[in-house]
Amino acid sequence: MTVPVLVTGLGVVAPNGLGVDAFWSATLAGHSGIAPLDRFDAGRYPASLAGQIADFDAAAHLPNRLLPQTDVSTRLALAAAEWALRDAAVGADDVPDYDMGVITSNASGGFQFTHGEFRKLWSQGPQFVSVYESFAWFYAVNTGQISIRHGMRGPGAVLVAEQAGGLDALGHARRTARKGTALVVSGGVDSSFDPWGWVSHLASGRVSPVADPHRAYLPFDTAASGYLPGEGGALLVLERADAVAHRGAPRVYGEIAGYAATFDPP
């Protein structure tokens, strides 16, 4: 008999709320988090609204040693993972290190970090480029940093995807747990709000040019004019039902009962 895979912890970093409670309260109140970009001068571009996280203080959530070696997307992912594990009440010795895995998804890697280092390379020379550039830009860095920080030595993977990438990661995490891994931290976190990352979004021709934050993003509406990029995401703690019973997890949010994937037609 296949062992069910359960969700026991949630961690959310979103433009309209940091943490599950703040995010859900804002969602119920209809607060979207859409606002003008302010990390660079976006006024000269055809679109300037996005879902930007404005109140995240990385230094308040991460050790100082991690700050110079991480992109903003990795900092958000590390915070979400910590909150999810805390929500699941996973103690340091509750699960063997080789029985915990990490599977994440993102679309762009450490855009802001690597473009800052490229700027140093072009303007100052290679000796000014951070040694952390070797991995801080990489798509797999969120999986790696989470696994290192929490001693998770089990299966690790990254899905380089967009749109439903976070859901694809959960599907892969479910398969991993069903094959025997007791606990998997999984989901998707992303950010690409520097000029280079913003232009990559605009190149699709699908970003909404509407200047009114209340009218720019209207999915499933006849007045829909495109999408708006956002940053952040969510990470979940997934556990096999037998592992949940063994460690006495305080709550179960639900079961990942199935998974399927399709594609966007032309």
C-alpha cells in the first residue's frame, strides 16, 4: 500500500505578507501587494508595476555570514524554509539528516546578485568580482543553501521552470517521499527585479502596461491586459504519513493526493 504524503508546515514570503498569517489576512482583505517598482528607475519602461516585497529585512532573519553570499531570492527562500520547518515543529533530532530532502523551483536563479557582479567585472575588473558569484547565481542555490543550513542530506533537486514550477516541485517531492524519504521541503521562490531581469519579463510582450495598481492585473476578466511579475513564493514541509505519526507532528494541513502536468499550447 502506498504511504500518503502529508503537508505539515507552511512558509510564505509574498508582496502582501510575510508569513502565513499575514499573507492570508491580506488575501482575505483583498490586498494584492501590487505597487510601482522602486529598486531602480522603471519609469522609462513600458510597464512599472509589480508584486515587490518591500518590508523584508534579511539581516533580521539570516546569519550575517549568509548575507554577502546570497541573492535576494535565496534570502527569501531561506526565510520561507525556516518558517515552514518551525510551523511543522521539526526539531534538530526529529528526523535523520539523510532522511530529509529539499526540492525547489525557480525561473531565473540569482538575477540581482549576478548582474551586480557583472557590473563590477565590466567596470572595475575581475579582481573585484565576489567569489560567491560561482554559485550565488545558480538555479540550484536555493536547494543547496536550505539543505546546508538545516542539515538535510537526503535527495535534493531543482526544477528550472516558470508559471507552475512550484507545483511541479511539489509533484516531484511527493514522488520522492513515496519512494522512502521521510521529509521533503519543497515549493518555489523567485525574484528578478533588477533592470536586466525586468527587461527579460518585458520581452515576452505579456506584461500589463496599465498604470493603475487596481486595474493592471485582472485575471479571468474581460479587461485583462496581461500579467505582472511578482517575487517571493512558498515552501511546504511534506512528510510521509508514517513519519508524521512517528514524530508526532502537531498538525496536518492536508494530503498531496495526486499530481499531473500539462503544457501551454501555442
